[in-house]
Amino acid sequence: MIEQDFEQGWKEAMEKMEKRFEQPIDLQAALFLIGLNELGQGPRRLNKDQKIDVIHIAVCSLLEPFGYYVFEGKDKDGWPHFTRSETLPKLSAQEQERLMKESIINYIQEW
């Protein structure tokens, strides 16, 4: 993705989420909200471990189109489970952030 297109896409994705949720959104908040959307269980209280699991759901869901994860199904409690299908390449923190942001841009465009 060309840098200018990437920056514009990220800005538009965050504006769309901020408008929907009526608050500022950063990368971590976007991951959490996407995870909640993928969980699909509506409003509820989550403990710390469940919040981490929600972010993991987001990461798996976002990286699934790249072939890194495969959706296996939901457990008896309705939580989605994924299997890693391909080893993620070694990426710097900056490259990881870029990959997640590009994935979020693609995800938000489909909303």
C-alpha cells in the first residue's frame, strides 16, 4: 500500500470508528472493538483475561485473510477459536503495527 493511501485509509478508518463509538480510537481500542464485534455477544462485563482474549480474537480475525489463521469454530460459550496455519514472518514492532493497521483498514472498509 502506498504510504499516502495508507495514511489516508488509516485516518478514514479511525474517523469511521470514532463516529460510530463517539470517542477517540487508537490501535488498541480498534483491536478491542473489532474483537468484540467478532465475538458477537453484545454488551457484557469482561475480566482482564477475557479482554486479552478479545484482542486475540481481533488479531486472528484480521490476519485470517492473509492466511496466517484459520477459523476453527466456536466453543460451547460462543467464543471463536483459530488455528495458526502459517508462521508469521519476523517483523519489527513498526512492521507489526503497519500490518495490523492495514488489516484494520481492510476490515473497516467492509463495515
